[in-house]
Amino acid sequence: GESVGLHLPTLSVQEGDNSIINCAYSNSASDYFIWYKQESGKGPQFIIDIRSNMDKRQGQRVTVLLNKTVKHLSLQIAATQPGDSAVYFCAENMDSNYQLIWGAGTKLIIKP
Amino acid sequence: DAGVIQSPRHEVTEMGQEVTLRCKPISGHNSLFWYRQTMMRGLELLIYFNNNVPIDDSGMPEDRFSAKMPNASFSTLKIQPSEPRDSAVYFCASSRGDEQFFGPGTRLTVL
């Protein structure tokens, strides 16, 4: 079946460096993509989203890139901080019922 | 706004007992989702409601699981009888568009 998947289960980054978390999706009909951050002991929290008519969107220290040609989504975090340590999930929306299809998650570890 | 509220935050019960998890969505949100999260299976959608009506319950594991949404401000997820493999963190989320807002979760342990 079609699903969202993540390339790397764990990513270690030096504090202050930039992080890039990748995600692949298989459904070319998906028109909405979203990144969530989940800290230990908490529920997932929205970070940033992007629609399929865009290829880049920027937030505060975060940028999401969408490459529809290769069905690839990435989350870039600039100048990572200890508070960025979490599991990051990508998700896609394939219909109009707001049901999200979730990836497996990538654990981001910030090294001091 | 207080956000999505879930209770209890932690539940420890014995196999065979009935478990009821509760959720209060954010006021004004018309969609509500129940998820289960485990290390082995990750985040799984169990069921979601739109305007208090169950739209898709294909993620509900088996007949032991049931969910209700009697009104726009309250939903329950019931497991009866509970089994050790039901141990997980159960999240409720609500939305009125694409972004889903998650509650803090209920950590369920079935002994």
C-alpha cells in the first residue's frame, strides 16, 4: 500500500549545526504535508506544513522542502539547540477528510 | 485555550479489566482522532470522528475496542476486556482543518 516512510531512524547533530531530516512519500496525489515534533513524554506538536503547489516554506529556524518529482520531503532545522532533541514525524494528507498518513519518525539527537 | 485534554494521564490495570480513556477536544474543532503509539508499531490511527460521527474506524484493532463521541466536547475510547498487548500511549487529537492538535496522551499499562 502507499505510505510515508523515513530514511533515517536516528540522526545525531552537533549543537549549533544545521539538521536535515528526510521523508519519502509514495502517493503522488497527496496535496498536503506536515511535520510534527514529539518530545519525550509529550504528544506530537505541529512544526510546519506545506501544500503541493509549493516547493519551499520557511518558519522560525525551520524550512520544509518538497520535491514532487522524486516524492521527497525534508525538514531543515537551522542552528540546532538542545531543545530540538525529539522524534520528528512527517505526515501526508491524501483526501479531504483531514486524515493524516504518518511516517515512522526520526529521532534527532543533539550533541553538546 | 487549554488544548486537548485527556484523562487519565496514566492507567495501570490488570488483564481482563475494562479501561475507559477520555478526551475533551479543543472547542470549535470538528474532527477528533484517537491514536495509539508503541515502540514496535509507532503512531497508529485507530478511529476518527467528524462532527461527532465516526468516519473511519478501520484502525481499531478488534472488537474489544470501541469509541464514542456523544457530543462535540467529549469522546471516549474503551477497551473491554483489556490485554497486556494493549499497553501503549493513547493520544487524542482534534482539528478544524489540516493541523491536528494533540493531547498529552494516556499511558496505559495492562498487567
